[in-house]
Amino acid sequence: MRLLLSAVPLLACVLLSLDGTAQTTLATANTKARSLWEKAQTQAKERNFDKAIETLTVLNQKFPSLGEPHVLRGSLLKAMGENRAAFEAYRDGLAKLPADPNRATDYYTLGELAMSFGEYQTASESYKRLLKSGGPKAQRFAPRAQRQLLNCEFALKAMAAPIGVQPERLAAPLNTFRFQYFPALTADNRFLLFTGRPTSESGEDLFVSKMNKDGTVGDPASISPFINTPYNEGAGTISGDGKTLVFASCDRPNSVGNCDLYISRRTGNNWSKPQNLGRTVNSVEWDSQPTLSADGRTLYFTSTRRGGQGQEDIYMTTLDSKGNWTPARNLGKPVNTPGKDMAPFIHASGTTLYYVTDGLVGMGGLDVYRCEMQSATAWTEPQNLGYPLNTHENEASLFISSDNRRGFCSRSRAAEPGVKQERDRPVELFAFEVPQQVRSRETSTYTQGRVYDAITKKPIQADVQLYDLNTDELTQFVTSDSEDGDYTVVLNEGRQYAMYAAADKYLMKSLSFDYSDKRSFDPLTLDIYLEPVRAGRSIVLNNLFFDTKQYDLKPKSRTELNRLVDFMKQYPDVQVEISGHTDDVGSDDDNLALSQNRAKSVYTYLVSQKVPATRLRFKGYGENKPLVPNDSDVHRQQNRRIELRIL
């Protein structure tokens, strides 16, 4: 016979309360009923629960109008971990009994059991009976009961107005382990990372499956022998380009706390030996459940360290200009609550945070919420994602693809016969189409390719930076692979960007992306060729902006101008020509003058920023050096340009 030892004292209290009520209610029953009742009580007090349940079952069958035997049987079943049967017994028994202040504990127990199975109407009725019953016991349970009533009201409304459809279990070869959870995708949706445990006895490891274009999924494979070890490795997150991995691991030698966060970086197909993120990020407590921004430079995670808002809180840290992680800081209100705030996920756009919490009104347990970034330190009020993404179960985690189309989550399978502990229930991966109300505030796409030396055509390692031209804010900073030169950068719909690729002893490459009003928002494949810093080499400055027929630089040109200043400071011996060019619209003289004045505007800015005039010259070429024929609006736009040429 299995018995939860912690339930014995509670059971004794239940028996005492039932004795007083039962003697009154059963007094009018016949001798046979009283005899069976006394027999069941004796068996229960002797801890012979199986026999007591058998006796009570006979009593229920022979005298179905009596409620006390149902309630006592429910308390015994609950102590043995048979919660579904316990719920039914409490529900049936209390329905037959009049309101009684002495039954406050029973009303509360029925309410909690009903909530655990999503029986919100029954739960609501039981909590209301508790609050109406009065007495000291009712007062003790009142705060929790009032909170649960709010959850019941929310859940019933949410289930009556579902948001989207039920997530679907992912087919083989996924979900072949007993436990799999914390799904995460790269920005290009090519690789699915998740935590897996093949059996109840095995440790956690990180696995990767390739997501093929035809919709099929590759077999899960261990991410790397450098990462998966005899220690637990779980709750991983991967940057948008698939090159930076952060994961949680517990009880490793020289760890800061019992579970710490570790980082590994991929070069080619090989992952580096994981490094502990150190005491600026990790604490002596539990640190886990990380999520990385698309460029891998901002990290959110869950921690139980002291000084938070509640039991578990969400923290964040960022890479500074020297490549060091800043001291982790609590996200504060309204994200963190007095309850459990866990499993954060930051969308690839960087604008929307998803996480689970039981500290807000919801479906009764850990629900998934979303909130939007207002500034670096401020978030909107969290919004519940509703039903069916939230259920009466505790939700574990959620991931939404960069394009806002597909979501992933993990869920516990229904309890199997003989499985009574929540931790033993299998956990599986699910997918769903993302409803409009659930999507990130901004949809993302990506550009990816390789960076090459323009002369040798060999791949090179380069910094690839993305700036929002309207704010001059650095929004992405990735590094191309030193072996194959590949890079991936995430871009958000509705933005206008300047992108720069730069490497030591090479001219920077200036690229422009305008998604402010584009209908097409498809991924791009873009290889980048960097010219060496050598006399005669030139680049087009694609992020300098002028009004039509004007030569005053527009404010959003400041990003490009400041990069030029940085370039001139980096190479103090370099001399350059700033060349102005136009299309063939208008007279030759006007175009020559316009190109000369535009080049001079750039020259004047550089001089104002302390770049010596002796290193600079400017010249206008009008329409005399087109890059392409002036036979379309697109081509004419290409010909209207400013170039930087090494002298």
C-alpha cells in the first residue's frame, strides 16, 4: 500500500472533523449503516486504508443517500495519491450534505482537486460554499479561495472563447523519448533544439533536429559530446544564427550555485567547451531556463536568488562593448510577481517577451503570458494567452518562430495507470499555428549568407552590425563564422535598417534594408564581399539620404556618417575621396553641381568631427559614371550614390 507520509497528519484532522458530523447525521441511519461506518473508521485509524475504502464502497452502494462515507473515502484516496477518484468522492459526498462550517477543509479540498482537473464550475461552487460557511477554518482558506474564484471566472470565459486551435503533438521521429521540453528554433527555422530525457532514470541532454523544407523532421541527435556530459544539461537556448548556445547544468565541479548557466559557441560544425557565465550572471541559488536575443547578446533567465519579487523571478544580462556580461538585474514589475515567474522566451524581434507565471489571474496554475518592451527597462502589463494554449495544467514553456507563424510548446501526457506523481508523467512536444492575438508585436525575417574576401574569394570572419536608421540604435551584432564565413541577421517588419560588415584591414560594406512599407518580407540570401583597405578600392555608402535635388544630409544619415568617422579613426594613415554621383534625370550641369555639393556635405561633416581635412577630398561626377544603365527607377536609384575611394 502506497501512502504519502506528509498526508497522514492532514488525514487525522479530516477524520476528527468527520467523526463529529457523522455521529449526528448517521444517528438516524439503521444499525447496518452505523456498523459499516464504525468499521471503516476503525480501519482508517489503523492505517488500513485499502480495507477502509472497500468498506466505504459497500456503504456507498447500500446507502447511497449518505454523504459522509463519500467524503471519508475521498480523504483516503487523496492520501494515497488517487486524486481523480478522490475528486469524484468529495464531489458526490458534499453534494449530499448540508452546509456546515466544520466542513470548510472539505470544501477547500474539493475546490483544489476540481481546479487540478479543470472542473471550474465545481471548483467555483465549492469555494463559494467555503466562503459562505464562516468560522475560523473558512477565514484561513479565504484568501486562496477568493483568488481561485477569480481564476475560475477567467477560465470559464476563456474556454467559452478559444484563441486559436489546440496544439498538435509532433509526430515521429520527435517525441520518441519519455520526456522532451523547452523547444527553440534558429531564426531561419532550420534547426529545432530541445531538452530530452530518454527514461525516468536518465539525465537531461540537449538534442537537435533538422527541420526540412518539405515539412519533415530529422532524427534527434545529441548536440555535441563537448556539451552533453554525465551531468544534466537542459533548458537550452540558441541565438538566431545558431552559433551561440546557453544552457543550464547542475552540480558541476566549481559551479557557483546548484544549477548554473553555461555558454558555448559554434565554429564550423564544432561547439566550444562550455564556460560558466560566472558570478555576474549566476548566483548561489538556482539559475536556469535561459532565452537569448536573436544576436545572442541579451540573455533572460529564471532565478531563485534572494532579492526578487517572488519565489522565482526573471532576470536579464547583456554583453557590454568589451564582450563581458553585465551584472544580472531583475526585470521587476509588472513582469515579475509575488508568485512563480519562469521560462522566459524573447521573440526574435526582441520586442515581445513570453513567460509562465502563477502570480496573475489565469487558468489556475502556471499560465503563459506575453508583454511588450516599451524601453530597455519597461514592459507593458502581461496579457494571458487564453485557452487552449493555457489549460488547467501547469504550462512549461513556449516558443514562436521569427515569422510569427508557428509555435511550439511542451505538455504532460495524461496520467498512465499506476503513475501518481506529476514528475513521472511523460512530457511531449507540440506545435500550433500562432493566432493573431498571440503573435509578437513585430514579425521578423532574416538575411543570411557568407562574408568573403573580394580578392581571394575566401571566407573571412567579420563583424556584422544592424542599426535602426530612425533611432541610430544598434539592434543586432553578430560575427560571421571564421571557417565558412556564414552569418544570419534578424530584421523586423516596419523598420529601416543600415547593415555593416567590417573586418580588420578591410573596407566596411554598407547595406540598406527598408521594410517600413514593403509588402514583401521574405528571407534574403546575401553574400558579402569585403574590399581590402588598398589604394583604388572603393565602396558605395548606401545609407546617406538627401531630399530630391537637395544636398543637405537627412537626420537618418547620422548612422552612416558616424561609421565613416570611426573608419577614419581606425586607419589614421588612410586618405580618401568622397565621390558624388547622380542619375541622368535633369541637365548635365545641374547634376554635376548636385553631386559636388552632396559630396561636400559628407566632407564637411567628417571635418566637423575632427577628421583632418588633409586626409579628405571631395568631387562630384554628375551622371558620368553610372553603375548600371539609367533605364529604370531601380537602376537610377543605384546610380544616385556617394562613394568612398581609397587614395
